[in-house]
Amino acid sequence: MKKKNSKHRFPLPVPSPPRGKGGVRGKRILITRTREQSTEFATKLRNLGAKVIAFPTIEVLPPTSWKEVDQAIDQLKSYDWIIFTSANGVKFLFQRLEERGFPLRFPASLKICTIGSATAKQIKGKGVRVDYTPKEFIAESILDGFGKMAVQGKRILLARAKVARDILPKGLRKMSLKLIEQSNHEEEQSD
């Protein structure tokens, strides 16, 4: 019996499930995310045998005015929680901190909530701990989680895109939280 070599020089592709069992081999898949955000996903799909077409339909831009973001940055020590709803929110807030010469860290008393694993990964990559990420990556799950915590009366900073669903801010206000919303990026349709 030949011994298998356990040290591979190259990563092995993940095998596709057999046809008819949900496999993507040979299927054309359109990815509409921004080019920067679709690369890793596209590579995984290609490794599974998919034919990937990158067709970005949005472009993520900084806000037209940094006024709200700057006000939030100036008051960071006054917040109990900051909620990041996307990796883009993390990127643009840290970009602005750096542009203004602020330390790239948060006050120790500030708790961090992220809506998904990509957002959590982005913030952890900045050396910041994440205190809460719900199991389901939707706004409703943040509301469920916060409903089980002692957050009434707490001051919350919601960092998110200019255009987003309103379920999270409405739900947080119903919990008697002091909510401050700031749009730290915008999403526009690509040409």
C-alpha cells in the first residue's frame, strides 16, 4: 500500500458534489458585487468548476459629506455600542479615523457588534475585538440578540450605508436605545 503524501505544495481544489446534487461544475454564475468584494467568492466558485462572470452592479463610495461621520468620531467615547452592518462601514470609518489623525482603535468601554462574519473579520483585522455577531446575518437577529441583553438606555452608534433597510434603527429605537445613525458610505449603481 502506497503511503499518501500529507504535505502538498499547492492547495487542493474542493471537489464539486456529483451532478444533480447541487453542484456548480459547468454552470455559469453571475456575481454582481463590487469587483474588490467578489474576487475571493469567484475564485472559490471557479475551483468548484463554475464559469464565473463578474458584473458589478454597484460601486461603494465614501459619503458626499463627512460631517456626520466626523461628529460621531468626535464623540466615540460617549457611545456604549457601535453596530457595523457591513465590511464597507468598517473600511470607511477606519479610513476617516486615519485621515483625521485619530488612533486606529476604539475606547475600551465601547462594545462592537457586527452583522456578519465578513464584517467581523474586517474589524478583527484592525485589531479590534467583536463583542456580538448574531448567528444569522440579518438586522432582525441583531434586534433579537440586543433584546436579550441589558441595553435599555444605552447609546448606540449605527454605522451603515446611506440607503439601507430601516428595520434595524426602528427596532433599536423601540428598545428605548439612544440611537445615532451615521452614513459612512454610499452605494451607487455602476455604469
